Amino acid sequence: YYAGWMRAAVRENPALNESMKLGMVVDAWAEGEDVLMHGAPHLVVAHARASLGPLGYEGCIIALAHLELAAHSMGVGACWVGFFEVAAVKSTVIQRALGMPQGHRPYGAMVLGRPKNRYSRIPVRKSPSIAWL
């Protein structure tokens, strides 16, 4: 659904296309490459009643941030997909496909899956310089 929305947005909304570079995403999709979701098997969309305003947004972002941390602790890769969130906000077709209740708004999206790469240690960092006063 989101690729179809992006194709239409490229044609119908030049300003949005230019600001988000949707044409690049659509071109990659046409060549068989999903540069947004990278074939992730799971999509999580956080949504809340639109009438909640900032409270709905904040709650959804906090929930997704916790999900990202929990996923990592279980060896699951997580990646925010803001492009999908934009498509879901602007497309009632996508909202219906997601089964979102009437009056709800998507406030964030994340894909989950098994990471392609594993890192055995964190990057080496300089020791911090701390001065106690």
C-alpha cells in the first residue's frame, strides 16, 4: 500500500516529493529494492485517538522507544520508518488496511526482524574527561 501511495504522491504532490525524495524510494521499489522496510517481517504502527493531540503523540513515541530497546535486548532488530508513518497519516487506504479505529492517527512506525549483521562489541570510545568541582 505504501509504495502505491508514494507513486501517487510523486505525481500529485511535487513539494512533498521534493522534500522527502519520494522519487528515489519509488525508483528503488520499481527495481525490486525495498529501501524503507528492507524486507522486515513485522511492522508496528503506534496510533492513538487524534483528539488526544500531543499526549497521543508522546505516548506512542515513548511506547515505540521502549519497544526498540526491548527488541534489541532480545536480539531483534528494530528500525523506525518515518516514511511509512507519513504515508499512513496521509492515506485512509493504509489506515483501513492497518485496521485502525475511526478517529485514530498513526504517530510512529517501526519494523522488526532478525538483524542481518551482528556486532560482538561496541565501538572503542575515549575515556571521558570529568572534573569534579
